[in-house]
Amino acid sequence: MGQETRVLLVEDNPADVDLISEAFEREKVGINLNVVRDGQEAMDYLLGANKHTRPDLILLDLNLPRKDGRELLAELKEHPKLKIIPVVILTTSESEEDILVTYKLHANGYVTKPRNFSEYGKVIQGIDKFWFDLAKLPPQRNGNGPQIS
Amino acid sequence: MSIPTRVLLVEDNPADADLVMEAFEREKISVVIDIVQDGQAALDYLYELEPEASSQRPDIILLDLNLPRKSGQEVLAEIKADASLKTIPVVILSTSALEEDILGTYNLHANGYVTKPGNLREYSKVAHGIDDFWFNIARLPRSPSWRTYTDQDQKNN
């Protein structure tokens, strides 16, 4: 690919945004991180995204203002073009119901937020090792990505 | 949790199945792996799990695409359309790096897509990548019936 992986972080809590972006930096996971603060802003961002701004992966908090994470997830996974983007839930909720419901709505994975900074390193490593090192992320096409010549 | 993660590996090539099993063993990743060799067998396996036997339910499915009887794409589509099975994460593990297979399976709600490596050493990386995310930090759905079953099981002991 040779291009930095683009991640869209949907998170309303500035302290969590800082913890997550610092953990990516500290673990030297080279990504291009964009942050939006609520579900509506996320949808607006994604609908307006072009090949330079469309994320390869979305990290999604659940409790968000305006449009919550579950609503946004449901909308994304029903959208003909956006449904292919992997969505990993990143939330404080350990509720069994939230886990089941979001997997039912086709979340690609579910991770609970750690309680301290050092544990964030492990979370970021786990995301990096599977999603950025190992997994094939959906290629961008139809004018939304690098064309195969 | 002391209960090991249960993996259903859907793979028709015995050599590939061995490579996957050996990689998890060699890397000392504690999993219970069941293997089925074609798409229809995978669905039979999943549908046959009665609620009271759902401790057998896999926590994650590793799914090859080119399979006899029913293809991986067909199996994936059925799992993700079934109200009970759809919550089980399905990670595609295929030799295909074709864009249409990657896009097609994400469209069918595959949870992830990994291409098969060429040798045992690289299989270790696959096992580790799966372990680091799916077994270490991800929360996997456990069905409520599974929970009830083990709770009762523990009370009886």
C-alpha cells in the first residue's frame, strides 16, 4: 500500500481522544488519525469523504451526543458504500447486551476501554497487530481510492 | 477467564488445517479448535448446537473461501443472516488476495479478512495477530444460554 492507514475515531470525550492518540504515538503505530465528536458529525464526515479522507477503519465509542454509536453503526452497516469499512467498537461499556447488540448490527469487533494509560498500549498493539499488520482492509474503489492500472 | 477460546476452522485442505493448528500450538496460544472440511458441514455443525449444548458454540470462526459443497461466501451469507449465529465473528482465511473477494466478503459482513501465508513461520504471525486482537483485547459474544449453562454447571460441581 505504501500509504498510511487512515483511522476515524468517533469519540466525544477529549481526555479519551488524547489517551488514544498518545497511545498510537507511543506505540509507534503510524496512522493518520482523524477525530469527530459525535455520531452525526461522523456520518457527515463519511458521506463527504473522498479518496484522500475516507478511513480504512473506524473506532467507535457507543455513548455519543446527537447520534449514538449504535445508531451510527446501524446506519453505516446498511449503507451500500460505507458498510465495507470495518468498525471496531471502543467503549467503557462491558454490558453483555451492548456486546451482543453491536455484533448483531455487524460491528467488526468490540473492545472495552482500559482504565489507565499503560493498558491503552496493549489495546493499540492488539488493533495494530491484527487490523494494520495482518488483515486485508477493504480496498477503496469507484473513484474513492487508488485505481489499479 | 479460564475457559479456552473455541475456534471453528472451516478448511478443506488438511495440510492447511495442520499448519493453522501447529501455529497456535507452537505459539502456545490456548484455544480449542474444531475443524470441518466443507461449507455444508460448517452450517450443519452450527445449526446442530442445541441451546443446552451451546458451550460448544465457537467464539470465532476461521473460514476458507474455496470449499466443496458450499462456498465460504455462501456460508458467510447464511451465518450473517441467521438471528442467532450472526453475532459470531467470522474471519476469512483464504489464499485469495483478489479485490473482489475482499470487498465481497466485507459486504457480506465478514468481521475480518486474512490471506493465508506461504510457510509455517508466517503462520505464526497469523496466529499471533489473531490472538493479539481477538483473544486478548476483543470482547467476544457469548450467548445467554451458554452463560446459564456454565453457571448451572459450576453450581453442580
